[in-house]
Amino acid sequence: MVLFYVLIAAFLIAINFYGLTLIRYQRLAREEGEEGKNVSDGKLFTVAFLGGTLAIYIFMMIKKYRLKSIALVVGLPLVFILNAYFVYFLITSGLGIFPLR
């Protein structure tokens, strides 16, 4: 069971790193004026739903990037709350994925 927790932690670290890379690439492409190489917000939300919300949101707040985008500023915390609720539900429901002992 410990291996399962390690795999989940490794997945979350990897998806957060990927989200951080995406938002950094989007920022660099916009600063250099490369409109064709821009990362869409849909891809950012997909990564956020997979668990990368925290890295994307922290990068946005630290670098003060895309703070005028209501969809990202309001949507990412909502996705984080949904992700946290999903994990809480899995832990407390006893679905067999996370056994309580």
C-alpha cells in the first residue's frame, strides 16, 4: 500500500511540474510575441483537473501573470477545492482505494 501512496505522490509532483512548465512557456511566448506558440487555457485547466492546480496558481500569484483572467483567477481555486473534496471523498468513503486503519 505504501507503493500506491508513493506513486500518487510522484504523479502529483509530475503533474504540478508540468503545469508549472506550461504556464512558464505561455508567459515566455507572450513576452516574446509568439502568438502561434501560445498554450491555451483549456490545456491549463486540463492539467489543473488532473491535480496541477497548486503550481499554476502559485506561479500566477508570484509572477502576477494573467491576474486579469477571471476564468483562471476564480476557476483554479474552485478546481483545487474540487480536487481536495475528491481526495477527501476517496479517503473517507472506504472505496478500497485508501483504506482507513
